[in-house]
Amino acid sequence: MQEIDLIFQQYYRPLCLYATHYLHDIDEAEDVVQDCFVKLISRSIMPENIKAFLYISVRNACIDRLRCQSPIDTEISPTDLCGVISDDQAQESSFREAKLWTAIELKVEYTTKEGKQVMNIKGGFVECKKNEVSLCVEV
């Protein structure tokens, strides 16, 4: 069980970010990733390449969800702010984004109380008006 904890710690955040490239909804992405971890744990034999198993499972689960929402769409691809990207680009991007968010979380841990109010660690910046943010951080 300790092995699965390490796998979860290593891949959960990147997989959630990867799933958001398809679903554009962090809550749905987290649900998909959690379901895929349950699927992994339920297996009697662990796959040889756990990373590949998880990424393929998440991609397929995202595509299944999108097809249920819009069965007419036959072309489902991950996207980012620039538009459609390849699956490999989405995987690489998810790892970079996860590293960035981890660094931001560590920085916020050691910042002021006011600075923490501006951040919502789970999902990024809290939606608020520019003057509210400047009041929090005394800009």
C-alpha cells in the first residue's frame, strides 16, 4: 500500500492537469483521475508501466465523458490556451504545470497571511477584483 501512496503523490497532480486539457473543469478532472486510481488499485496485477497505464486510462476516461456530453463530436483532442495540442504535449505540459504549482504552494506556505488570502491553492487564483487583490497584498 505504501507503493500506491508514492505513485499517487507522484502522478495525481500532473494527471489532474492533464485531464483538464480535455475536460476544462478541475472538479471533473479530479473525479476522472480518482476513478483511474481506483481502477489501478483494483487490479490484481500491477501494470509494467504504471505511468503509461494511468495516462492512457485518464485520456480514455476523459474522452468517454466528453462523448457522453456530446456524442456528435468525433474529433476529441486536448487543448490549452493556444488551441488544440497533441496528447504528448498535454502530458509534458501537465508535468511542467504540476511542478510550477508545487513551487507556488511552497512559496505561499512561507508568505504572509494576506498573500495566502489571494491564493486558492487547489485551483489557482481566487476570482476577485483587481483592487481587492491590491488591498490584500498592499500594492
